[in-house]
Amino acid sequence: MKKNFFDKDAYQSLTKRFESINLESKAKWGTMNANEMICHCADAIREALGTRTTKDKSSWFGRNIFKWAALLLPSYPKNTRTVAAYDPKKKGTMPNGFSHDRDVLLKLMSNLYQFNGAELPGKHPVMGVLSHKHWGTLMYKHFNHHLTQFGA
């Protein structure tokens, strides 16, 4: 069974893993530092919650092919290019102090978890409207990808 952000054990595990990240945590791959990764993950939650919207780039391909590839792949490939809208060095949220940013991420994770069983108001910029289950699968995989990137 695929892990899902909305599973209590998965949620608690992700939370503890994010709590273990610190400013000195080094990436095993990629260009983001730990603080930028925290902001990047927070932006993904804001998108799902509908509090941050980016340009709709969904298409038939994104909604039907890319979505299923992302859902069915066991994990995301290392060094996958970060979309500019979520890249803190481009259009994503800029770091504002590590402890503050991590606290914001953990609060956003809690807010997202409260939607357990309810449809989320946000749209994915490439995949469009997603079911609650699909958001949970994608969030878990995305967060796991970055936590593994930083050895957590």
C-alpha cells in the first residue's frame, strides 16, 4: 500500500523527520539548502490548502499522464528540476529564518492533516484538481523525497 500523508503514522513520522532537520543539515543532492527546502515544502501545502495559487499550467497531459506517473512511481528521481513557482531562489517563498520557517511548515502540516477525509480546496498547478487521496500520496512522496535528500 502506498504511504499517504493523511495516515496518522505517516504524518507523525514526517513531522519527526522535519523536526530533525536543522540549519546545518546538508543535501545529498540538489541545490537547495535546508531552509530553502523547508520553504519549498511549505509552498506545496499552501497550494493544496488554496492559500497560495500559482499559474494554472494544467493540460490534458498533466492531468492524465504526468499525474499518474507521479502517483505510481515508487519515488521521485534525484535532481528533478524544481518548478520556478516553488523554488525559493525564484518565485517561491524566501527563507525568513530557519526556526521560524520550520515552525511555519509544521503548523501548515497540522492544518493540512486536519483535512483528513475532506477534499482540499487547492488545485495542483500541473495536475489540476486532485482527490484527497491523491493529494495525500503526492505530499507524502514529495516530503519523503526532500527528507531523504537531507538525510532525515
